[in-house]
Amino acid sequence: GLIDAHVHLVHVSDFAHVTGDELLPLYLAAGVTSVRSTGDEIVAATLVARFAQRHPESSPRVFTCSPLLDAEPPIHRDVGRAVTDPAQVPAILDDLRAWNVSTLKIYAGTRREVGRAIIEEGHRRGLPVTAHLGAYPAAQAVADGVDCLEHIWSVFNYVIPGDVDRKAGYRGRLDLNNPLCESLVSELARRKTFVDPTLTVFRNMILLPDEVEVHDHPDQALAPRRLREFWPTYLAKSGCPQGGSFDDRRREFGKYQELTGKLYRAGVPLLAGTDAPEPQVTPGFSLHQELELLVDSGLPPAAALRAATLHNARALRQDNNLGTVAAGKWADLVLLTADPLEDIRHTRKIELVIRSGVVTRPDEVLKRAARD
């Protein structure tokens, strides 16, 4: 079964007055049998995960995450938790461990001394640590042992030389063969640090509303009306699109794809995540868009599929249970009517979805998803 390595069970949907259980059937209908939460309000997320556990006929497996471990004040007050002193970290992580989280997430305001403490303490408790970087430079986070970097920005933003002319559109002109980029990519490959590019959400933030194919993608019709109506409001509040003219923004997104391909060729293990339900990122079905963008970035279809299965399972430290078809593993499977190795878009040609041994048909599962 496919795994989405970057979703939010509560964040964004709460502003649209949509609850997590209303979105879960969209994942399963799309062949996504597991999701990795990457930062949510822990009580609400735990309730969604418990609902999913009780309803394998309509829900994927849910692996919960810590709130966003951030500076004071947290960037996202609804799902963030301030950690301002390394001495606070053990008690906070003990509390989160009691909530049975599967992953810890460092957020953009966190600085190195706190981030390093989260990584070290998390590893002592057997928890992987991922990061959406900002104040904590990527080279330092990687050296400190972070397990994963979320979003292509967590790499791209740290490979821009200091002498680059930062006039409008400069990101789309950046030479990714510069020494700073080569060094970071090499270190990511050496340490086998996961990178989760989440290209779909960046494409949407940068190109909406000008790209008709994005703005009017048919997947969006599957999302609840309340969510669809909220998306433009959220985009406007976020100041999107950013980056200058449409041509500049297209070139910028092209650089994110170029960097993704460079990471793959260097041997950096890539994940497949979407950031659903961000604007126009339909839960479940956007993972197929992510796979297409990974292939467009230079990954062979087999490598894109590996990102969405085995690599995502390894990032969760669940590869003994998930990620490949093998005797003794959990019975999460997707049966297709066409070969995705010939065309990655064939991942949409789903005949059956099996979650925990429960056999379902996508059209029947879709009926359980919220529409209004």
C-alpha cells in the first residue's frame, strides 16, 4: 500500500471546520493505506488515529507526530509548542512519548542548541526526528543526526551562496552545481538522511492561481466543499503566490524539481509526501500527483514507488511491517489494473485496496468521505 509521508490530521482542516475522520476515506480510496502525521494538536490527532484504527474499511493507518516543536511564540500557535531551552526537552519528550507519537518534528523557529537536544533525546527514546528548517541550518541539523528534512526548501534554502545577487527571480536562476550545494547533497547522501520534497504543495503555493491545470485539477472535486471553499482564503492569508512574475515562479519551481533529481542521483533517500490538506492538495489523491512530479524531476517510476512505500516505511521505522509485499508483514495492498512502471499515472488505476486484510473498492470507500 502507498504511504503519504507528510499529512496533517488537524492543522488547516480545523480552520475549514472539517474533522480528520471526514478526510480519512479519501486516503484509502486513493490507495494510501498509511499516513505519517507531521505536526498536529496531539489530543485531536490521537482521536483521529483511534478512529482510523477502529475503521480499517474506510481509513488508512495513522502514525501520529508531536506538535511542531518551535521557538516562542510558535509560528503556528494551533499546532506548535514552544521549546526554548534544551533543559526542557526531556520532560516534553516524556510527555509526548506517553501519547504514543511515532515521530518528533522540529519546526522553523528552533535554533541549534534546542534542535540538537531534541534529536539526541528523541533518539534515546527510539523516536525518529524530522525537521522543517528555518533558524537551524541544514548542514548543522544533518551533522547533529536529524533523520529527515521536510520540504525541498529545507535543502534549497541552505545551498544559496552568500554572494548571489538576490534580485527578483534569483531562485529560478540559481546554479545548483555550486560548492555549497554539492557539499550538502553529498553529506545527505553519506548519512542517508531522508528528504521529503513535498513538491505538490510547492507547485500549488508558487503557481496558483495562474496555472489552470493546478487550479482546476479534477482531484479537487473529491474534497469536502467546506475545505474547497476555505483554500482560497488560506492562500490569501499566506501571501501566495510569492516569487515575482509567473515566468519567474515557473523557473523557481523548476529549480526545486532539478534539486530533487540531483538528490536522487546522489543517493539521497527520498520520501513521497504531500502536505495535505494544504490548498488544492486533496488528501490521498494528491499523492499520485506527487509521484508524477517525482518522475518529472528525474526519478524512474520504480524509484518514485519506492519512495512512497519502502522509504516511507523506513522513515517511520516500520519497514518490518510495511513497505514491501512479504510474508509476515501487515496486509496493506493496492491492486492495479495497469503497470505503474510503464506509466506512473497508472497508480490511479486501482481495482482493490486492502488495509489490515480488509478488502475494499475505491468507489465504495469514496461514498464514506464528506462531500458538503
